[in-house]
Amino acid sequence: MDVMTVPPFERFYEEQQGPVLAQLRGMLGRDAADDAFQETFLRALRAYPSLEHGRHLRAWALQIAHNVAVDVLRRRQATSVEVPDLESIDEPLPYEELRRLTAELPEKERAAVFLRYGYDLSYEDIGAALGSSSEAARQAASSGVRRLRKRELS
Amino acid sequence: MTVSPELDRSFRAAAAAEGLLDVAYALHDTPVGRLLVAVTDRGVCEIHYDADPAAEADRLARAFGSRVLRSPRPTDAVRRQLDEYFAGTRRDFDLEVDLRPAREFGRAVLEQLALVPYGEVTTYGTLAQRAGRPRAARAVGAVMNRNPVPIVLPCHRVVGATGSLVGYAGGLDRKRTLLELERALNPSS
């Protein structure tokens, strides 16, 4: 099947569930990520019939996940609920190290660093996922990395 | 990153509960092997022997829309009735069938096929006659071969004019098994 054809949702879901869950855990912590995971794929399912081709589906999925996570973070801020304790995760995660390292970065930089170095996504895809230009994504990632270096030195 | 079975199940159930699927399907083990059972909001749209789920998902997406997802709950009624049929406690299926992709003649034949009673057999020629094209026995054979919902639409009850089993998309052994289950075969045939 060529990339222009929108795949059955089953295939999209199978291929994007891992990256989506990783991004949501990176942004929200483990427990909130599960709820956001379901919301992300329900949103994707609602929008699925309007897709015109099967290109950039990874970036599309991560963008929806990002939007869902931002909504959750906004609600959290509005109700000033405490941020989940990211150190309380009880099992090692593939992206544990990166997640721990980036935990204190501003949200956009954190997402950009995570997608660039955790997923090896192009800046174009990261920009699409974050709803910004690829240049803005590159800047967010590099300023995130600068911030991490500074912290390491201090 | 691996999604836990609970989270996966929960999403698949929610997708169906919210009415967002064009097609929900499940794999179901029966005495004639593992069947892929698929339903739309209009009824059962596919039962497939020896299915390659990825290939079937592609086919279902082309026929009914791209929102095809493995989600067992909407298929519960079909799978329960299949279990009852194989247990010998059900003779007739009480299910809507979604035949949207079938062409006019195919649909007419399948509608006649649905009327062939449990435990009886008919012939390709008889079915052609009942569908309004008495000379189209061979075309009826082709429709049977592409029957989207075998067992529920009983193409196993259609045999040659001489009583020979002729053919079956799921293989002749399965045709024989189904007819024996319904006691529609003489021990000699």
C-alpha cells in the first residue's frame, strides 16, 4: 500500500501508539499519560475521515498528543493541582534517562529535545508535532540542549 | 514504549462505545478454525477463514471506510451465535447482514441463499432460478465463492446437481464439517 493511501485505523494505531505514549509520559507523567493516550486516539479517530493522504502520520499523531497534553497541563495550572512525581515511576523506561534529564526544561523545549533525541524525528516533523515551524523547533531543541549543558556545568 | 494490555483494551472499547468505527472486528476460534468476524453499524459484514488480519483490514477499509479497528465487543452477538451454532443449539442466525459492497445480482443470490434452511441443501441451478437468472448457475458459484459472510449466509448448503460438494472458499473439509454438523449429509456422500 502506498503512502498516499490512508491506512486502516488499526495500522495507524499499532504504529503510533508507542511514540504517542512516550511523548505523553514525557510531558505528563505516567498516570495522566494513560488518560491522555485514550483521548489522543479518540481525537485521531474523529479526525481520521478528513485525512486526505497517509503521509506524515507520525507527526500528525504526535501533534494531537501534544495538543491533548497541553490541555491537561492548562487544566492542571488552572486548578493548581500538584504536578505528578516523575521520580516515582516504578519501572525503568526506555526513555527514562532522557526524560529525567529534560524534566525541568520549559515545556516546548522539553518536547523538542525529546522528539529530536528520543525519537530522532526531523525538525520538520517536530515542528508539525508542536504546531510551529521547523526553524522554531530547531531553536527550541538547541536552546533546550544549551540549558541542559549550563545546568550540567553549574 | 509498550502500551499495557489494559490501556489497549480500554481504548479499543471506547472507540466502539463512542460510535467512531466504520468496522469493528475480532478473531474468534471455532471448530472450523480461527475466523475473522467483522461488523459495521448495519450488521455483520465479513466472516473470513484463515484471515491475514492486515490484508483484511485493508480490504474492509476500502469497502466500508478507513476507521477499521480490532474491537471485540461489537462482534459479541455474532461470536455468541456462532458458538451456539457450533454447539448445535442454534439453527438460525438472528443477525443483520451488511451487504453494501455486493453488486445487484450477487445481492439477489445472497438474499435467496439466506432462505435455505438449516440441515437442507440446494443446488447452484436452483439458486440461480430463485434469483431470477435460471441459466446463471456458474455465476452463482462465483457469488458463493466470494460470499462475505459464510456460515451465517449458508453457502455450505449449496451443492452440485449430482449432489457432489463441488467447492467451498474455506475448503471442502469445512463444507463437509458444517453439513455433518447440520446432519444434512448421508454418511455415503
